[in-house]
Amino acid sequence: MKLKKKIKIGIDSPSAAGAGTISKMLAKNYNLLYCDTGKIYRYMAKQIIEKKPLDKIKFLKKISKKINLKKLNNKNLLTDDVAYIASQIAKDLRVRKLVVKFQKDLAYRPPKKFNGSILDGRDINSKIVKDADFKFYVTASVTERAKRRFKELKKLGKKVTYSKILKNLKRRDLEDRSRRYSKLKKTKDSTLINTTNLSIKGSFLKVKKIIDKKLNI
């Protein structure tokens, strides 16, 4: 599919709401460059866990210059331990500043072969791509999100329990909403997509319909 102009799509969401899968489907449908920005912090967290640096900020400054999309496509970034450390470092404004340029380069300067970009995360529409052509806030009940994450991790062979995942998601939600910088929130111009009672396909089609209507497809 060739679009008349390059487009930017921003999606904000709490963990396990389905935003990542929906974004990938949209990226494939419209031929867009895609990035799950949360994985940037997960990648950093994984490096901290493995290397145990004494000066975390100095260490993250160094590795932030070597981040690329290929490095973010790693199943080992999906563990609860990595997620917890990621949520902690994401609170630090110094860390967030390290990855802003990388995110904006993806959003505003995707390779010519793409029709644009789509980024999902916690502060995409409020901080990273404020002028996105399409803004969505994807969410679902915390119990439904815990079920989805439990099934996802079980398929990957992880030893997890539903109760622990639910507890971790509730803690993560609280931290995402209450952190001082770039907190998770729905911007006024974002369209709310609640996926609690929707299948992934149904969620994708709902978002696609909104985009197609504006693009006159």
C-alpha cells in the first residue's frame, strides 16, 4: 500500500493492553516503521542486570549510542525482573533524555521505503510525537491484561503465576501514572480504544477503520 503522504501514529497504553500487537498489525498494513519504545528501557534494564555497573547513568549513556531496533527484538526482555528495573530507570529524567532523540529519529525520519512510523509506549503522544497524525490510547482491565501476559509468558516457557503477574501489573500501573516525568496518561486528542472485550483482530479493525476514514481509503 502506498499512501499519499507520510504519516505518524502514536499509541500510549499500560502494559499488556494489546498495543504492541495492534501496532505491529498496523505497521504491516500501512507499511510503517514500528518501535515498541518500552523495549528501549527493557534493553537498558537487561544490560544493567547483566553488567551491574556502579555508575548506571554513565553506563546507560554509553550503551544508548548503540541501541537499534534489532537489539530490541529479544524475547529475554519480557521477564518481570527486567520489567521492574525498566520501570525504575524510566522514572529518571536523565535516562529518558538519552532515548528521546532515538525515538524522535524513528518517528520523524523513517527510511524512505516506509509510509511513515508508528510508536507505542507511555508518553508517545504527550512527549515524543505531539503532532502525530493519529493518536490512540489503548487500554484494558488489569485482570484481562494479567491473563494475556500470563498466557504470553507461558508460551515462552517462563515459570510464572497469574497472581504474581497481576500484582506486578498493578504496581507498574501505579508507577506509570504517578511518576514525575512523562507519566502515562491519555491526551485530550487521543482516541480511547478499550480492548477488554475485543479480540486482537477486532481491536486492530477498530483502529484501522478510524485511520482509513481519515485517509479516505
